[in-house]
Amino acid sequence: MYYLYLGPGVGGGILTVIIGIVILILLTLFTFLWFPIKRYLKKRRKSS
């Protein structure tokens, strides 16, 4: 059986990477949803 010590720096790095990935996914979803909504609102304003 192997015992591996990961110092506090590794834990902080892993946490930072996980938070970065979550933010990346949220920004990607926001971008793909925002531009069609913006285009729809722009068309709606022009027609009225």
C-alpha cells in the first residue's frame, strides 16, 4: 500500500482548477443563450 502526501498547495491548485472549469461552463452557457435573446429583443424593438 502506498501513502502519498499532497501538501496544501496541491489542494488549493485543484480547487482553483475546479472553480475555473465551473466558471468556464457557466460563461459558455451564458454566451450561447445571451446572443439569441439579444437578437430577438433587437428584432422586437424594430418591429414595434
